[in-house]
Amino acid sequence: MNDLIGRARYKLWRLFDKWNERRYGIKTSGNIAPEELGFPTGDEYRGGLYRPSSWSVLRHVFRQLRVSGDDVFVDYGSGMGRVLIIAGREPFKRVIGVEMSEELNDIARENLDRNRDRLRCQDVDIISADATQWQVPDDLTIAYFYCPFPPHVFEEVLQQLFASLERRPRPLRLVYFFMSDPDRELLMATGRATKLDFKRPLRLRGQLRELWMFELR
């Protein structure tokens, strides 16, 4: 019975994804192997397939975050721009995508251009960069990750985040979907992260089991 319910929910989530893609006139779904994006198999940034975040999970995440006009958001590994479009519908001061793949960035920019008139935040930018080399803006308040890196790369990105907090102390929330045990252990070992509680409605409980939120200090 549980398997049947699980399969039915999965089909509903897939239908919801397809409906949203038609609604926004975009293409952000599907799985892409790293070598198709110009990365070698087993590349440290794209060790697995490209996959976008779930529309239903993202909608719930932004409801929980209670975004204000002072918030600045970054999506690490922004792919085809799905998260950027949903974030852009919130009243952010700025929304930033950081992505190494120029192929994905070209698709993301096209998707954004088709939806500019739908966005509340008009300052949405996509940066082609190595996340370990990209300097975190000192007004960043929310960082989003969908398992984009292996632990040693995540550690370097964390160092950039903490360096920004040292330059300008402020609340900074980190949202991580499908966080690995090594990444979580690495983050908590810094002694500078507090796990945040958030609501998990029954209909999303399975998906949200892999969602983590922290406040960095």
C-alpha cells in the first residue's frame, strides 16, 4: 500500500512540474549527465546528474523563509534557472544564480527573459563562476543549495560565506536540499551553524525529509 501511495504521489509531483513548465513557458526539468555539459565524468562539481529542485518543495521553502525587501538570495548551482524564477516572484532585493556551465546559463537566461514581467524582483542575475572563487556579497542573507558539490568544495564555499559574515555580521540563512551526511557534519563542526525548525505538511513530508535549514553566524 505504501508503495502505491508513493508512486501516486510521485506521478502527481511530475504532473505538477510539467504544469508549471507550461505555465511559465520554460524548460528546466530532466536529467543531464555531467559530460553532456562539458564536464568530465566524475567531475568534482557535477559528480551526478543535473536535476532541478522540486516546484512543490520550493514553494514551501519560500513560504517558510518569509522574504523581505532587504533579503538577497543566491542559488549555488543554478542550472536552468527554476529556483531563480520562483525566487524572483518573491520581494527580494536581489536574486543571484552562480553556475559554472555556460550551456545551462544560456538556458536559464532565456527562461528568465520569458518571465521578467512575472517577477516582483527585477534584479535577477546569473553569474558564470566557480563557486569557490566567487566572493560572497556582504548583503547576502539566504543561500540555497541542491547538493551541487562534494564536501571538499562545499567546505571552500562555506569559508567564503563565513568570510562575508566576518566582514559584515548579519543573519544569514542556509537552505540545503538533499544534504549529505559529510556536508552536514562539516557544517556543524564549524560551530557557527544553528539548525532551524520549519513546518513539514503531511503531503510534502516525504520530500521535505531531505530539506535542511540553518542560520550561520
